[in-house]
Amino acid sequence: MAGKSSKNNKQIEAERGTARKQRAAQILFAIFAIILILSMVLSAVASY
């Protein structure tokens, strides 16, 4: 019983780590997208 519980806990911790990495990747992508959009808007305003 104890061995099975330990195995489940390790699996849950691994899934949390994966979810955390995925969330960090989403945040980085969002920041990159916002910077890109602001760059394009600034370029359009500067050329207008």
C-alpha cells in the first residue's frame, strides 16, 4: 500500500511540474506576442 501511494505521489508531482512548465511557456509566449504587437503598432504610428 505505502509503495503504491508513493508512486502516485511522484506521478502527481511530475504532472504538476509539467503543468508549471506549460504555464510558464504560455506566459512567455504571451509576453512575446504583446511585445511584437506593440512593436508593429509603434512602427505604424511612426510611419504615419
